[in-house]
Amino acid sequence: MLPDPRRTPYESAVEKQIREAQERGDFDGLPGRGEPLPNLHDTSEDWWIRGYLEREGISRDALLPEPVQLRKELAALPETVRGLRSEQAVRDLVRELNLRVVRELRMPSMPRVPLRKADPEAIVAGWREARRAPVPPPPARVPPGPGRSRWWHRLTRRRPARVRDG
């Protein structure tokens, strides 16, 4: 007796290939088999974006609008230039950032964030001052002398018995 075509479930071509691969055992021995899916507890809408950024090592600041990114870069500029080795490198970095600020001011995007160009002379002066400031040496340790003892030595030192007058 032939199966009734009205009672057999529909199987698409893709589902058929998957079923046949399972029957052949093509999916056996894959890494992670039998383990729970990671991050099932995260029910937010952007779970996959955060996972991608984490896997690829990309900062979350990359998702911010351009004006907000520029504002953060301007605020962090003194710290950013601190590691540069030459004044020309500092000036080049400030020039490139100012060009991006001017581009944003000419064709603003949303959200509207107040921006101002960085003053290259002030940034270079701060960079010079940071390089000129000497690193303080670590404080010298003074060994306890005969007149000084450490506090725990004072607690454990034997004290002479008191003689009561009486």
C-alpha cells in the first residue's frame, strides 16, 4: 500500500539535505556537540552585535555617532599624545583630528553635539610639559636604627616587671 500523499509532511530541499546528512552522520563529532548554546541568558536585542564586537576586539565606541566619537577623542587628546615621541607626530595627530572636526561642522550629522577644534599649540605645550616633568624617584627605605623600632617589635619586646612599692 502506498503512503497517502495528503498525510506525508512537506519537506523542503534544504530540510531534506539536512536530514540526509544527519542520517549519514556528517554532524557527529563536531565541536560543542551536546553543550548549551553560549549567552542564552542574554535576551537583549543587540546580543549578536556585542558578541561580534567582543570576538573581533572592536571597541564599543565604534557604534557611537561620529560627533560623539569626535567629542570623546578631543577630551582624551592630552592622554593620547602623551605616548608620541616627536612634536611633529603630535602636530600631525591634532591636524588630522581637527580636519575631521571641520568636516563634521560643515556637514553635521545627528545628534548635534557642540564641537570645537583643538588648539595645536596648547596640546604641544602640554606634551612638552609632560615630557619635561621628571619622574619622582621611589622613596628611600630607612632601616630602623637603634633609636627606632618597628611597631610590632615594640609589642613583642619584653618589658621589665614593675616593682610595686608598698
